[in-house]
Amino acid sequence: MKTIGIIGASGYTGGELLRILLCHPQADIKVATSRENAGEPVYRIHPQLRKITELEFVEPDPEKIAGSCEFVFLGLPHGKSAPVAKRLLESGLKVIDLSADFRLKNKDDYPKWYGWEHPCPDLLQEAVFGLPEFHREQIKSAKLVANPGCIATASMLSVAPVLKTGAIERNRVVIDAKIGSSGAGTSVSIASHHPEHSNLVRAYKPVMHRHTAEIEQELLPFTGGNVTVALTPHAIDMVRGIMATGHSFLARELKNSELWKAFREFYQKEPFVRIVKDQKGLHQLPDPMNVIGSNFCDVGFELDPHANRVVTFGAIDNLMKGAAGQAVQNFNIMIGVDERTGIGFPGVRPI
């Protein structure tokens, strides 16, 4: 049993971490922090947890947390996690950070993609990028894990097997991502106002989206050279879920059998990646509807001989495989238990 602290536990991701870890056989949550809600019972902010826990939110105090916890999940905003993580690591704790503060290895990428200088560049090489399908062995011994972005997770897992074939043009991988409103967190703005968000398909940050940097960084080992990703996300009228549709253009002939082999070899031993490419029924390709509430990523593909391209699909729940579920998967790997522990349940449908 590992003692756990969650710093920044009042948001959607914090709620999912609490929901999972309160029922996890190897986790004992000692602390859940929220400046705004300190002193309030957790279930007042996360009503789904009523009668599940009597925990109360407390002020974030790294020194006190270090005295009662072995692992800390950080659910802080981008740019705020790094100094807190540094203090916790110096106290001997292990940290799983759900912000972007340690995802990029090159400190010079932070001003370019995030608009600020990194406050703790010395930790960037120590941090392990927390995508188990790519970095499982490094995660096992990590003290600091950088949980990937949600769009990045769906994009990387769906595109990587195709890149590994060497059959596509590396300089133009196009990804069109659709994401539900929970991806924006609990902050309120005119964009999240119901009349503005209902029935919409709205492109946002159509170029230079910050997840592009980690996608390119993590796909690089599968290319034998540089890779250029063109990512455009769209906000759509659903609460949870991401669909990343990729367009990769062929540099040589690629047969359907070779694609099948690439995906099967890549994911045959992965507990949370499912290849969805059926010839019958309604659900022939990935659909976020079928992973909501689960830690699964459904991937699929189609060959387009007319346009000489491969179309890839990656569907996840942005709050699960895109955030809290993946963080717990990393935690499981770090403590040496079956990585499905506490998160092996299927999705919920219909929703």
C-alpha cells in the first residue's frame, strides 16, 4: 500500500484521480489539496464521491505532504507544477505530473510552444515521458513521470505504427483532432458558455498547438529522421472524448497486410490499446463513445489508394487515457503491480 497525495484535486482530472485511487487496492490517499476549497469535503466538489470518502480538501503545503506521502500526483496548471515537483523530489517523494512542465526534453522548446522559460531545466532530462507503450522500462525506475497531453496520446498511439513502417512521408503528417469540453478544465469563459458551446465544431489554435512539440519529440525514434506534424484541434459538442484522425502520405507502396502487421506487432502485448478495424456492424472504426470512462485507446486505419495516403484513427477518453487513467497506469508500473490494477474496467455506453 502506497501513501498518496493529490495536489490540485478539485478539477475534472483531480476528480478522476480520486475516483480511481479511492478504489485502488495499492493506494491510500492521505492528502487532496485545493486552495479555493480548503476545508470543504471532497464530495462537495466531486458529488460522485459522496459516501465513498470523507476526505476534506486542504491547502497545498509541500512540506506537510512530504511527511505523509510517498507518491504525489500533480494536477496543477501548466507552468506551476515544476517548482512544486522540485521540492517534492528533494524530499524523496516520487512525482507524477499531469501538466506539461516536464514533457519536453529541450528547455528551449518551452518559450516556443508555451511562452515561458522553464523554471527547473535541470529536471527535464530526469523526467520520463509517461506513455507506457513507448517508455515502460524507463517508467519502472522513474522518480518523476511527465504524463502526456490528451491529444498527444491519441495522436501518437494511432500514428506510430504507420511511421515505423518507413512507408510514409515524414515531413507532412497531418492530424485533425476533435475534443470534448472537459479538455478545457473547469475554468469558465465565453467559449464554454452553453449557447456558445452547444452544437459547435470550432477550430482552436489551428496552428502551433502546444501538443505538436511532444508528438514530434516522441515519434522521432520511429522515423529514422525528423518528423513534421501538422496538428489542428476542434472543440465539439461532447463532454468527454478525443478522436485524432491522421493523414499520412505514402512514400512507397504499402499493402493492407503490412499495415495490419505493423499495428499487431506494435500493440499485441499492450493491455490498453485495442485495434478496431471491423468489416461488420456499426462500430467498424474507433469512436470515443466506446472508450468513455475507460483507460483504453482504440486505434484503427484505412488505406486510401486514390489520394495515396493512410488514414489513422485514435480514440480515447481525455480524462482517462488522456490524463488520470494514464497517470494511474504509470503509478502501477512504478510500484511493480499489474498496470491494469484499478483501471481495468471497460467504457460506459450508451452515454
